[in-house]
Amino acid sequence: MNFELTKEQEMTREMVRNFAEGVIKPRAIEIDRNAEFPSDIFVEMGRLGLMGIPFPEQYGGSGGDSLTYILAVEEIGRVCGSTGLSYAAAVSLGASPIYYFGTEEQKKRYLTPLASGQALGSFGLTEPNAGSDAGGTKTTAMLEGDEYVINGEKCFITNASFADTLIVTAVTGKDERGKNIISAIIVPTKTDGLTISSNYDKMGVRGSDTAEIVLDNVKVPKENLLGDPHKGFKQFLYTLDGGRISIAALGLGIAQGALDKALSYAKERKQFGQSISKFQAIQFKLADMAMEVELARNMVYKAAWLKDQEKPFTKEAAYAKLFATETAFRASNEAIQIHGGYGYMREYEVERYLRDAKLLEIGEGTSEIQRLVIARQLGC
């Protein structure tokens, strides 16, 4: 078993770390406080080739693998959960389904601008009455002539307000058993009848755009159907498996950031004549945090490696997402405790880590859903 990263992976991690420390970190507090999506940062990330790491160069990508991309998510998440979430969603949900299931024409037309960083993508799955029960989708797409006419509503959709391309899931008919056929359809955001609004006032990841989408007789060519119409549900489950690895990487980044802050503070803060890092109560907290962060890292990297090897990774993606995100919350909580009263203050940032981490236990499948996925993979 070789746990070493390749030279290219190390170089990418170093490059992203330098960018995150130099460009994103100085603005992280401001991004959170103002709840503003940092468009200019994403333009720079596009120029650096970060938006297309796991996609081939022929589609504007960087020709890397999933693990390289996961390293980038981790490094960005370590300094800013908001930027990390929007980055992960843009690549894993906004662009990847087109790469996985799109026709050559769809890839050239829609994936290339996303992978080259010239545009952002978004994935519309969640609905007011279809959260964990994704199969309960109410949005419909009826084929009329050469067009799909789409009607429905989506909520909690990341990046939609700033996206050029939206992939929506919709019921396109019934199968032979009378069950809904759920398909994915590419919808350019400038299409008539599509309304996108961002009025959510969120607890955390405040600088990541979260939008509500209303589709009122939205018409798109039938060629915009993504993949096999009868395998739409399986397709977006595969998409979500990949997305869960990226959210796990984001959780890993936040957990590492919380540990870094806590360790640094513990060494500097003096009480009773010595650094609080000398007290066993603090040492045990830091030891547990460090152990859980490293365990999460091994899970996340393994899930990405399995995906790159084209091996089954559904169970491992759920392991990684569940453990890394819950680790992020625990680590952030302990970091606040180690900081004491200062941890409750925004300028010390660890309270932001906690607020950002909480979403990760909910989005892309709640912790409860991950446990359900794992149980089913075990044959329960």
C-alpha cells in the first residue's frame, strides 16, 4: 500500500495552498460577514485551472484525477468554508454530470466553459418536499415536439445565482411498473420562464450562494437531456456519490483548519504561568482532534482513489462524508472550547468553522442518510 502522493499531486496541493493562504484567507472573515459570493476569486481560480482539475484537457480541463481535485477542495476549505463549498459544488455537481453522462456535443458546448473557468455550473435536485427523499421529485419535464417543457421548484441550490448552466432533475414519465422516471436536463440560466432568487439568510457558509429556482413552462431542446432518460435516477446517485467525497474533503479541510487554530492558540495562550498546551486536559483534546483529522483524511483519500481506479466507492464515499463532516463539527467545537471566551468572537474565526461545518452534516445527504447508505451497502 502506497500512501504517497504523486509529484503532480504534491505540486497542485502546494499551489492551491499558496493561493488559499494568499488570496482567500485574508478575505474569509469579510466573505462570511457580508454574505457575498466572491466572484473575482472564482475568476482567478479559473485562470489557475482549478475549476477543471478532474476533466480532460480536450474539454478545457487540467487532466488531473479525483484525488488531485480533492486535495484542492481540502486546501480551500481549510481557510474558507464558503469558497470551498461553492468550489466543490461547481466541479462535482455543476460540471461532473456533463462529463460523466453528456454527449460529445454537450461536453463541448457546456462542459468546456465550466472546466476552463469561464462559467459556473449548478445542480438543481432538492425541492421543498423532496430533500432526503430525492425520489419524491415533483418537478416535471414533458416532451412536446422537439422541446421539454419544465415546471417545478427547487430550493437550497448552490451557485445558481451566478451560474450559466443549471442541471435540473425532473420527472419525464413512468416506467413499466408505474414508477416515476427521473431524468437530468441541462437548462441555460438565461432561458425564459426560469427565475432564480437568493433570499436565504444562513447560519454558515454565508459567502456561498444558495438560491431558490422556479421553472414556469421553461422550454429547452430535447437534445439537452443528459444521459439515458431511463437511468436518470441512477445517474444522479452516482453524481452524489462523487459529490459526497468532495464534501468530505471540505469537512476535512475545516477540521484541519480548526486543529491548526487550536494548536497555535494553545501554544501562545498562558494561564497559571505556562502555555495551556502544557495542560493535560488541552493536550487530550488536541490529540483526539489530530487523530480524527488523520482518520478522516485516510477515508477521504481512499474514496477518491477508488473512484479514480473505477472501483465501487458508494460505501466508502458515505464513510468519508459521514466521518469527515462530523469530525469537522467536533473539531470546530473543541477549537472554540480551547480558545475559551475568545473562541466565541468572530475575529478568532473558529466560531465560523463551527457554523460552516454544520451544513456539511446536512447537505449532499444528511448524516442519517449516510448511515442508511452504509447499512444498505452492508446488506441490511
